[in-house]
Amino acid sequence: MSDFYTINGEGSIVDLKNGAEPFSASGMKSCPTCRGPLRNLNRYSRIVRRALIDEATKKFIVWANMEFIPLVTRMQAIEAELRETGIDKVSPATALSGPLHLKETRDHQISGIEALTRKENRYKTIIGLRREIKLFLHRVNEREQPFGRIYDLVQDAYRHRGISVNLHSKVDILQVRNRLLTTVLLIRCDYAILSTFLNDRKGETSASSPSIQIDLTINRKDCEELIAESHSRNQPGNTVEGHLYWARFLALEWSLAKPRSELSQLLDKARGHLQLAHQICNKYPGQTAGMKSEVKAVEQMLRDSTFYMPVSNEEKAAVYAAMAHDFRGTGHWYYCENGHPFTIGECGMPMETSQCPQCGSPVGGHNHRAIGGVKPATDMERQFGKFNIRSEL
């Protein structure tokens, strides 16, 4: 009991020790007399149930990564196809019967485009993929995770009993990385749809004949929310993505909308976003691999008052491929000093240092020796070693 609770000199339990430290289901004890589980005994139920939650969370991490990688792979393939077919000007199958307003939420914008392009095959695949990304984003939301559901139930029970307790300090087991990655992927998908649609209908979006009226203020606000949360979660790669897409959405609007004074002011703000992206890339080169070239490409877009779909980034694709490789059953699992799991590929032994994708604490090591605070996740390897997890890449 002393491993999990703080006990005073009289032998009484006075507090919990580190609530985020993961447990192993394989280490759960049974009654020495009948060998039955101890989960129903008040003395042990907290420990046993926390172990079960941790095991469910580990399964969630593996499942989320296995589902995310194929979505990214398909997005890359669709972008490449749209770039190739965009070389030859495609005549819209459906002409506009009146002005189209792309001004409200991103969902509303895409719905309007979908209604106009039902007869155009090149949009069906990417709009179908967008639906899958949105569904996956809902499934990796914190409230849908094992601990998130229990957190909501406990909060509800406290409310019914009139008890006011702050549980926010106990929810650091919740996994936010996949939600942030999927949020970036959805923004990327929306930008691809918008840029392809507007490029196909350039003649209908000129300042002299504004059949399509665009205002992407809400799109940029979504990017600002992504930037703020990614920064607070120590996720430099996703922070850079937020800055990049903020500037891309402005470049998209700048090249097609009527000249307005507020757009000119926003142009300086976009340059500020790109400058911040440069600084983050310089500070975290390992976690922003290949993004410097994207920053330069967006700067060129703003200078030329044009827009285009991002070119496939080989370094970023390699990062996603490495993510898939890490979850194929190769390498080894570890915990950072705060108990968040991560993997090391190849031989599975640490050869360089990095940051935990969840909390930003140091992970890895040198010469096959882990740095202080990093522990092997032997329980996790036993749990998933029997799984045959294959990459989709």
C-alpha cells in the first residue's frame, strides 16, 4: 500500500502518491486465501481500478495511432492526385446559379462546395475522407477516452451529491496528441478542398465578378485555437502547423477577395505568424522536420498574392512513416518521468534525446542508456507483444 499511498507514523492513509503513475494489470494482487480479485475490497479497489484504466489507455494509444496513419497516407495521395489533375484546367460541371458565400464555419463552407460538386468525381474522394477524419476526431476526443468517460461519471456523481471538487489535476493521463494531430489533418483537408475549388473557379471569383464571396476569418480563428492549445501542451510541430495554415488561409482570401484595408493589416499579421513559425523550427528542429521549407513556400505565396496546395513534404512523410513503424511491434516502450508512454524504434534502445509528445519532459538517452526519469514500460510490452500490428504505409 505504501507504493501508492502516503502513510503517516500511525499507519493511516493520508494522501495519494503520484496519481498519474501507470500501473500494470499483470502486477495486480489476488486474495491469498481464495485467489479471488481484490477489486471489490475498498482497501484495494482504487489501485486495481486505476490499473484497469491504464491498460485501457495503452490500448487506446495503439488503436489511435493505427487509425491515424492510414488517414494521413490517403490525404497525401489525394493531394498528389489533385495537384496532377489541376495542371489541366477542369471546367466546373455545375455553374453557379447565384452568389456563393464562403463565410461561415468550415463545415458550412465545405457543405456549400459539396452541394455544387456532386457531379464532379475529383471532389468525392476528398470530401468522403473529410467525413472519416471528423468521425475519428470525435473518437479521439478526451471525453471518449477510457479515463475521460470515468472522469465525467465521477464529476456527475459529485454534482448530484452537492460536492465541489477540482479534479483537473488528476486528468493528465488523458491523451491529447492524437486529437491535435487529427485537428491539423482536418484543417489540412479543408484547405485542400477550398484551394482546389477556388482554383477551378477562378473566373467566378474575380474582384470584378464576385460570384463567390469569401471571408475566412473563422478558419483563421480555428488556427489560432490550435496554436494556443498546441503551445500550452508543448507540441511545437502542431504549433507550427497552426501558424502555417493561418497564413495559408489569408493568402487564399488575399488572392481572390476585393482589396480591403483590413486584409492589408492582416497581411502583416500573417508575416508575424510565419516569423514565429521560423523561430519554433529553429528551436525544435527535431520535432519540426521539413517545416522550414513550408514556411518559405507560404512566404512566397504572400509575396506573389497567389495560393496553391502544399507540396508533399518528404521529411514530414518520413516522420509519419516512423510513427507507423514504432507501432508495428518493433522497438521498445518507455515511460517519461510523468508516466506518459512512448516508443523507441530500431533496436529499441535510446541513442538521442527528445521531448515527450504529451508533457514536453526529456525522453530518450545516449549510448543505449536512458536519461533520468525514463523507465522501461515492461508491462506495456508484455501486454502488446503478442499483437501483430502492421503498418498501413
